[in-house]
Amino acid sequence: MDWPRDGRDWPNREHSRFVQAGGLRWHVQVFECVAQSGGAVAPFDAPVALLLHGTGASTHSWRDVAPLLAKRYTVVAPDLPGHAFTGIPPGGAGAPQLSLPGMARAIASLMKQLEANPALIIGHSAGAAIAIRMVLDRLANPRRIVGINAALMPLGGLAGQWFSPAAKVMAAMPLIPRLFAWRAQNPVVLAQLLGRTGSVLDVRGTALYHRLVSDRDHVAGALAMMANWDLPQLARDLPKLAVPLDLIVGEQDRTVPPADSRKAMERLAPDSRGTLTVLPSLGHLAHEEAPAAVVACLPS
């Protein structure tokens, strides 16, 4: 996406910066902690909260959560590789940075460049999988991980067998992202896509997703990410997780079955099992629908 054009009114634009790290040009937003007394804390003197969005999203999804967290943390929220304003790695859909371990390494390179060591990592959907992979691969050592509608379990049945191969085919065909972006310009198509999340967004949130899914490069990045994902290995590795994992689940989520969070929690070693909180009226994009309610579920 083009920052002068598409980023001119981007949420929390004043916190945006562009950083070179791990062979990528990143768009990242940094919110300096503001103490309860109203005074700013020096960058990274406060504990750092790293926010990782899900597939097809961007920093915009944290637009209301990040300012709330900045009362306690210095907040770092990047666009994932190939998403929104962060560049896609050299090699395109086959780039190693687009695999789950590769994304974990790429985020770790960004945090090293920023000289920021996260005390808390919050991941939405696929972002939670990246957070866990970072810890499993000893790329980060937070006190806790929080997953919001975390995509941690592999798809079952025929969907699981065909999902990754189909995504690989689509990611390798340049025409597919162009066609998807063209179709997504239709408000009816976008409404259908958002409806499948089980979430109800306001006008602003809907417009931002419209901007994202209408951009062929963003669509290509999301497809490439899905094509390189390996959730079966992550599920097998969950018992090795050595930090507490808290899961927040929107009961109306139509993207990631709420039951998957319970399955993931059962796989964890007892010492790593945190809390599992169900929010009855929210869907997959719970943190965008009710940011204050989600933040209230986070560990103090």
C-alpha cells in the first residue's frame, strides 16, 4: 500500500514509523507509555507490549486497544510482512519470512532493531500463533502471551487437507490477488467477508478493511502467509510452551471455532495454562468491536 495515499488518515498515524530490519521495510506503530500521572515515560523504560495482528489485517485493528494499553505499557504494533505498509519479502510467496517460524524470526529482528524486549505479547488469530512460535524458538521471553480468538489448531477434515495446497496455488498466480481485490471493492462482497467473522464493525472499521482488501499487494501478502502456514507442527509443540497463555474467545466467532481455544488450553502443560475468557456477544474481531472489554480481560 502507498503511505502518502492510503496512510494519509491511517489510525494513530502520529505513532507510525518505518524501520529496516531482517531484510524488510516495516511499518510499525510505537506508543510511548503515559504514566497515570499524565507524564510520558521514556521509550522502552516501561514494560513493552507487542501486538501482532492476524492474517489480512494490519495495525488498524489495534486502533482503540493500543492507546488503552499505553497507560501501562510501551506498545509496539507492526504490520506483518506483506501486509498493509510492510513490504513483502524478496522471493514473494515462497519467501521463508512468510512461514510461521520465518515470521517469528522476522518479528524478532524488528524488535531487536527497536531495542525492545516484550514483557507481554498479544496476538489476534494468526498473530497468537506467531507469538507462541517466538517463545518456543527462544526468540522472545515475555512474562505472558495473550491470544484473542487464537488460530492455533489445524483445520480438520477435507478443509485441512486442501487449505494449504489451495493457498499455495492461489499465492503463485499473480492474477488471483488482482481479481480478489477487484471483487472486494464491491460493498456486498466486503459485507459477506466481514459477516463470516461473526463481528459487527462500525463504519470506520468497515472502511479500513475495504481499503486493505481492495489492495492487490496486501491480498497477495495475506495469501502468501496462508500458503506457508504450518499449524499441525505448532499444535504438536504447544506442550513445550514455558510461559502462561491467556486466551480470550468471542463466542460468536465464525472464523476460528471457539472450541479450538479449549483444545489448545488442554494441550498446554499445567504451568503454562493461564485463563480462558469467553465474551458472549463478540465475534472474531472482538478487540475491534469492544476494545475496552478485551483490555479489561488482560492480565494486570
